Amino acid sequence: MRLAQEGADIIAVDICRRLDNVPYPPATPEDLAETVALVEKEDRRIVSAQVDVRDLDAMRAAVDGGVQQLGRLDIVVANAGIGTGGSTLTDMEQPIWQEMIDVNLTGVWLSTKVAIPHILAGGRGGSIVLTSSVGGMKAYPHTGHYVAAKHGVVGVMRCLAVELAHHNIRVNSVHPTQVNTPMVMNDATFRMFRPDLENPGIDDFAPLSQMAHMLPVPWVEPEDISNAVLFLASDESRYITGITLPVDAGSLLK
């Protein structure tokens, strides 16, 4: 929506179903339809598809079809991501590790892989923004699979920034702290932060979450991340490439 407000037409994909190890409710087809309606309300065009970012052929078909309808591709926001239950890496079951790496790292790479040929074909340059995390820049216990995937996103970003620079394609990553979305605001997160309580809620989670930040806030809002993405997609950042941009309320200073 934020990009549409600034004049972008959109290709939007989401799997719109639950994954095996994800403890919170997934986005739904109705959510995707709502996104379509909200973008169209901004008088912009949008092509949507229910696609698994782990499926190369399906991703390619979605992006190819979207470009065919919209005419060109200039900006990629690779925002594939899940959060799953925490345990030490020693105790973690392999399916939980694999699903995390497949979505949060491979899915991000595939999102760029199917899109870059269209940006190159346009010959106008472009901007690619990958969503990492503060977990892509520091370690946290009991989330080693997530931390590994998000560190990997930084590696993908830096390599693409080097490989694509001579085409005037910029590549950067954003690194959110806790964001006020269902991925964070759910019972599994509350229990992970407050194992001392039988039924912790958001009010129990907030003080501990705030302790992770320098600024006096427990989390940031989705629009805070969207505004950072907008900056990296815009001409205002035309000479910025290969950077890791935290939107973290000072979390990395802790």
C-alpha cells in the first residue's frame, strides 16, 4: 500500500495457508483480496497470486504474468518470512530448521531470481530490498534457525549488490525489531518471552520486549518498515547500495 500511494503498480504474492511448523494464523485468501482492494483504492493496478515462495516455477509464473500485464518491473521487495517455535540448535528438529531456511532464505533468493531478468530487460536500473531482521545482525538464543536464515539474507543482499551494480540495480536490506503484526503478537511469542507465566498476554510481553530497545517502545509498526522500504526503493537513495538498514528502536545498541 505504501508503494502504491507513491504511484507504484504491484505484483503481490502470498501462500495464504498454514505451514507445518508455524504456530500463528497465516494470511488468508481474504487478506490477499483485501490488499488488492486497498491498492486499487489508491487508483493503482495490482496482480496477485497465491504462491509458495519456495516454488521456483510458480514464482516465475506469477512474476512473468504480472510483468506481462503491468508492462515493466523496477522494484523488488523480497519479504518472505515466517517465525517458528524456539529451541536450542542442539535440540531443534530438522523439519523446523529446514522449513525456516527454505522460506526465509531460499524464498528470498528465489523472489529475486525470478524478478531480476525483468529489471535487466528494462535497462533502467532498479532497486531490490530484502527483509532481514535484527536477528540478521546479532544472535538470539532459541531462534538459531531464524538467525541463520536472516544472516544468510545479508549475504544474498551483499552478493547481489556487487553482481548487479554495473546494471545500476541497487540492493539493500532492512532489519526490523519486533513489529506489531500477528507474526509477533501471538501466544507462542508471549510464552517464549514469559515462560514463567501459565497464560502470558501482550501486557506481559511488552515490558520484556521494550527492554530489548534503547528507545522507550516495545515494538514498531508495519508502516515504519514500509517507510524504510520506500526510501530504499526511491530516487532519494539512488547512490545507496549494499547497506543493512535497521529499523530497530536502538536494539542493535544493546
